[in-house]
Amino acid sequence: MAPLAPSQPAHTTLTLFGIKPGHWRWGLAQMGTSVPVLQKIKGLNFFKLLGSGQGRGFSLKPNWYRYGFMATWDSPSAAEDFYGSHPLLEEYRQHTFEQYTLALQPLQAHGLWNGQNPFTQQTLKAPEGAPIAVLTRASIRVTKAIDFWRNVPKTSQSLDHAEGLLASIGLGEAPLIRQATFSLWRDEASMKAFAYKQATHREVIKRTRTQGWYSEEMFARFTPLSSKGTWNGVDPLAGLL
């Protein structure tokens, strides 16, 4: 039986790291070397170290200079302690030219991530007119990978013209088969207009069900509570929080 989601929405953070030119080997290595350190951090309930792809969504082309760290915490103070003083973050600072950290409140989360739902079992209403963040994550069946990659990049390309999209990135735990997209939208209406009205996106969602591409998937929405730093040189949420 999969572990239950938190009874209350779990305080969640996502940090994106921009690796300095020439430091890509360190960036790749930290995907393994950081794990034992993170496993010992007090108040850290769930975490994933994530690579990234080129472009706005799912991508076959890796970006060796952008990595992510997604986590849930016992409390906001546990996250603040880590980000404020942990030696691991100082090591990251030495190898990165920028960091962007979002504090997120889960609004809803459907599905599983490695057998669990780490975010929430509630469904909360998004604040009216406020920015919203979306995580779509999937484990792709090996036998379906070719069909998946023939179709999904079309949806990623359609993000380039999505009205109300502030920023998005393709993230992943493993090349080809464990992929995610994280996106920031101006408001819930913009996000829903793309999700339910954009023809390419609707077709891919339909094929996801009929073709059985995924062995596991998760869809989660969040309200951004705060942002710090830059992502590609800017804060996409500047002036909106």
C-alpha cells in the first residue's frame, strides 16, 4: 500500500540551479553525492534531485547546466533553516551562477510519485487572480517510450505560444523514462485555457489514456507563496506575489 499523503498540504519548495560554465561534471555528480546528505536533514520529508531538458517541457535533449531540487518539509521553518545555513547550499553556491527558490502551497495532487503522494490529499481553491504552478510527472513504460516521444514534444512546443505562461521547464529523474514538467502561470484561467482548450495538448492527454504510456503519473497544482533569486536571469513572479 502506498503511503498516505499529508493530512495537511505539505510545505513544498522547488529550487532551480544554474550551473557555472565548466562545472557541468560537478552538476552531474551532485545528483548522486547530494543524496546521503539530504537524507539526514531534519524536517525534510520528501525530496527529488532533478535534471533538466532543453526547452519548456518534456525533452530528449539534456541541459547539463540546469538542475532542480523539489522537497516537502515538516514546516516552513524547517525549509528556512536548510536554505539559510546548511553547508550543502554553500557548496551549490560555489558551483552555480544563479539559484531560484519557490515556496509552494499544494492545492491538489492526483496520482503517485514513486508510490506516494507527498503533497496533499485535499483539494483547495486557487486564490482568485493569483499565479499558479503546475507539476506534471510521469514514469514512461519502456515499451511505450518510442510512441511517447513521437507525440509529446508537440505539446512542449505549443507552450512557446501559451497565453499567460510565465515560465516552464522540463525536469527528470532519469533520461527518457522518468520525466516532469513544471510551469508557472499568470492565473488559473490561463492555465486551464491551455490545458483544456489547446488542441495539441488535448490530443496528447487523450493518447496518454488510450495508449497507456505511463506506469505511474502525478498531476499537482500549487499556489506560489514566495520566490527568491533568478531563473534565466529574471524572477518570473516579480511583482505578482
